[in-house]
Amino acid sequence: MNATATRSRSVTRTLRGQPTSDGAGVKLTRVIGQRDLEMLDPFLMLDEFGSDQPGDYMAGFPDHPHRGFETVTYMLAGRMRHGDNHGHSGLLTSGGAQWMTAGRGIVHSEMPEQEDGLLWGFQLWVNLPAADKMSAPHYQDITPERIPETALATGVRVRVLAGQIGDAVGPVAGIAVDPVYLDITLEAGARCTAPLPAGHNAFAYVYAGAVNLGPVESARHVMRGELAVLTRDGEEVLIAADKEPARLILVAGRPLDEPVARWGPFVMNTHEEIMQAIRDYQKGKF
């Protein structure tokens, strides 16, 4: 084997998300941040929300604080209005995304701006390194047309939110963990090889159909609603759809390998920093 040959990643484990609710009672599925997978450095939480029943989502996520990490919202269907205590507001629409760096603190709301129809998407929490936890809050609001889409192989299309596939460069920039965030659609029976940075932690979450992940001889079958954690070594992962079309998100980030202290909407490095965050929020310093 050539010493420079590309290594393929395997699946170390699979798990299913747990039904829960958040905000003012929004029903969702928690995939990362639950008992079976508390975190995958630098990823702290992954939620899938999706319903065509207004009662499941209309109450939304009223004002709530964050400090010390980033939230990434990606909309597959529906609309979500964002607003915060610094005067920023925006509307996330189907196919759009927002990468919010909470930094030293922000209070914001995320409210569905529709009364009926399907609301579907993901929210990912990404940890910040200690050096950036008290940075100024800022946003990257990304409209659908800014997310490039390209062919990864015959019968395979990929939208690139972060990272790069060929000439398609994701619009997300300047993130400490050098993330990859791909939304991959495969026709029935299609297969592809997706590149991943060596050393990054990575996962795949299948949200339609089913796929086989990893080298052919040891591929794991991953079904809709399952998350697959990938080995850390390797520069690519093999993906093959079953006898029906499939869709998944493939996400990777450079691990921080730092202590994590978390309490609800605050993620810091020590318990003392968490207590300071609570005091600052109570004093209106966010």
C-alpha cells in the first residue's frame, strides 16, 4: 500500500436520538447531548426538529441566554425568526442556515414564523476554545442561494455549508474548529466518497432513507434517525445508498481537547466560570 494512499474511516458506533422538548415545549429529537452520547468534541448537542403539526412547534424558543459556544441552525423546511438583545434580527428560510457565535453572552429568541405546514431542520451546538469564549457575539446569516451545491458522484448531490468539495466552498468562515458541514442527497443505489480532514471528529446523521457507511468489507447499515460516529483517523468516508434515495448530514470539527463545564445554556471550562456566567446573566450583563 502506498504510504500516501487516502485512508477510509469506519463507523465506531451508531445510536438513535431521544424524543424530548425544549424552549416553550417544542417537540424535537436530541441526538448528541443525551445519555447515549453526551458530546463529541467539539460538538455539544445536535437536535432534529420536524413536524407538520403546528402545536408541536408554534410556541418556539422565547428569549434565552447563551455563553461560551456557537449555535448552528440549518432549515430544511419552514421559517424561523431570530432576534436578540443586541438588536440583531433575521429570518431563516427553507435551505438557509445561521452560524451564531454566542461568545461572552447573548439573549435571543427563535420563533417559527408560520402558522401551518412543515417545520424541519437541525440545531448543532459547537464548543468554543477557552481563548474565544469571551469574544464578542456575532453571526453568519446564510441565505439558501449562498450555499453551493455540487455533484459528488453520479447520482449524488451535496450542499456545502462549511468546508470544501472540489470548487464548492461553504460560506461559513473564520470558525475555530475548522468545521465541515455537508448535506448529502443520494439517488437509490448511488455511492460516493466524501473527503474529511484528518484528525477531525466526525459524524453522519441519516434523515431520509438508509445508507451503508465505511469500507465495503466492514460497512455499517445506518437507518433514518440514526447517528454514526466515525473513526478519528482517515481522510474520507464511503457512503452508499440502499434501494431508495437517502439524505444525511456529514459533520466534522477539530477537537479542542479542553475541559468542559456546562450548565444549561452556558458552556465554559470550569465550574467557577459557570457561576460567573450565571451572575453576569442575572445582573443583565449579556
